[in-house]
Amino acid sequence: MTTEVEQYRLNIDQELKAEQERQANALQHIRTQPVAEAGEDILLALPDISDPDLAEQFKAAALERAKPVSWRSLVLVKIAGLLFERQDIFELVLGILQDREEVLPMRISALNILKQSTFLEVKFNKYLPAYLAALRGLMDDPEPMIRDQVMGVLGKFKDEYLQRRVIEGLEEPGKALVPPERGVQLLGYDIHAEQYPLLQKLLENPPNAQTKIEAARILALDPNSKDLLLDRLKDKGELKDVRSSSALAVQSFAPEEFKSFAANAITDHTEYDDLKSLLLTTITQDPQITASSMGLEFNQQVDILKTRKLSPGLLKAVQNYQDNSDLATQSE
């Protein structure tokens, strides 16, 4: 009688054999008929192309603009495995990305292939200067999606030219390549101390709410922004996400001020539950704060909270705090 494990292995073996057969049949089809006549089902079944003669056919097929984009993208993917060994394949993919006359989905497919290729750093390093130079040239591309994605890649490489262009756009909106909130996100990939004043200005006078949220998130890394963030935290009319980022920053930079604010806010019935939950969870997880250090009155007020109608998140935070408080009290 076949055991469950044996049956599982048998099923895996059968699937592997079936896949190998599909690949062999698809490869035979490609070798006997023009690539242009292959359907997407054949392309999907193919292994990555390594045969030099087939690679030349696939290179030509990738540029056949009369073909559907989905078909061309599959063709490009199948020869992408040769990218590390053949510079012409790299240049083909990069050329499609840079071609402003090319359809957008095909350009995005080319960019995705290149982004994935960078994970193999040792193999891709020989192409890196050309790749980054091409991306810098695409920062002014007319397609917003191309601009945004290439700037995201450059941000991850902490590209200095990108940083200069982003700062320019934040200081002079007419020169901005992306919306201000995206610009702040990109700045955060490689933030420097001299850039914090700009973010402070954006927090105090933002062009939109999302930019304010992003600025607060990054300023949470700057100890010199403590007072500004404490003011944001105390302002009940402030955006919730800004107050949340500010709370975590103040807890890090000024633990006593955070503790004092949290003790008042958690027991304030006019504060919203999400902030109370964040504050109470932060207190619970802070090894420097015990139940006794919060004071008897605070602990009694937390107990009273359970008698009120609370959001599930705040109710869970209260329970976690009290469970932790019991343990802390017992260990003192």
C-alpha cells in the first residue's frame, strides 16, 4: 500500500516529468518553425533560451511591434537569461526601456528584467555604470510611470544625481519630476543631515497631506526635530499618521516627555483609539517602563477603559498592557 509520503513523491516525479516533456516539445517546435509563429502557450512552456542561433531569432522577435505586447514580453523574458553572458542582450533590453517610441508595457517589462538582474550583483556589475546612466537619462521621460520607477531604482542605489534633482523639485515645484510626497520618499532612501531643514519646512507648510505624512516619517530619524514632532504629537487637529510618526520619534528622542504625554493621552476620552492603542503598545513593549513607574492612578484609569466601548485594537492593547503589568508587578 502506497503511503501518503510515497504518493506525494510520486506526484512530484510525475509533475517534473510532465514539465520536462512540455519543455522538450516546445523547444522542438521552436527549432522547426519560425519564432514568430509560436503561440504564447509554446513560449510559456519553453525553458530559457541558451542556443545562440535561437537567441538571434528571439532578439528580432522581441522588436516585432506588430505582435501583442504579452507575446513580445515572453520572448524577451526567455532570452533574458543570456543577459549576463552577452552584452548584446543587455543592450537590447536596455534599448527597449530607453525607446520613447516603444509602448509603455514593453518598456516596463524591460525595466523589470533589468531590476531583477541587479540582484545578481557580481554578474551585473559590469553593466551597472551604463544601467545607472541610462536611468538618469530617463528621469525626464514623458511617461510618469517610467520616471517614477527609474527614480525608485536610483534611490535604492543612493544616486547623488537623483538626490539633487529631487531636492530641486521640492524647493522649486515647477521643476519637480514626481509629486512632492514621492519626492520626500525618494529623499528618504539616502537622507543627510543638511536635508532635514527642508523636510521641517514641508512638515510645517506642506503642499498636500501625504507630503506632510512622509516628511514626519523621515523626520522621526532626526533628533533635532524632536520639539517640532512633539508639537505635532500634542496637536489633536493634526493628521493621525503624522501624530503616529511623531509619537514613535518622541519616544526614542525624549522618553520622559513621551511617557508624560502618553499617560495623559491614553486616559483622555477625547483622543482617538488608534493613537491610544499605539501609545499603550509602545509603553508595554518598552523595557524601561514598568506598571509601577506609570503610577497607580494611570493603572486604575486603564482598568476603567475596559468598561467602555473600545476599538478591537485598543481593547487588545489594554489587555496586553495589563498582562505585562501583572508580570512586572510580580517581579518587583
